[in-house]
Amino acid sequence: MNTPVTPWVLAGRIISIIGMGFTAAAAILLAIVPSIWAAIAGAAFIPFFVMIALVERYSAKHGLIGPETAATAADD
């Protein structure tokens, strides 16, 4: 099994997913009545998307996600 996820990775995932959900919902609701606020809410989605991409790249780089490695005799 891979090493446990650090609290920073977990917090980053939670914050980015909540942020993406909220800004996407706001953009959709504000797009019903076309206004500049719909575009602003849509643009606010981008930092949260970048944040989740960076968190997942960090997780993959440090072996927190991905395929399990084969156990060697030295690992036992």
C-alpha cells in the first residue's frame, strides 16, 4: 500500500473541490441572467482547477498516488 496522504494534500483537495463546485454553480446560475458576474464566477474557477492540478502532481511525484510498487526483500 502507498504511504498515507498528508494533511496538506487532503486539505488542498477538499478546498479545491469545494471551490470548483461553488464557482461552477455560481457561474451557471449567473449565466441564466447574462451579466458580467457570470464571467467573473467562471474566471474564479480557474485558480481552484490549477490548485487541484498542482496538488495531484505533488501527490504523484511523492508516491502518494499511483500504482503500487513491487515489494522487495529489503522492504520486509
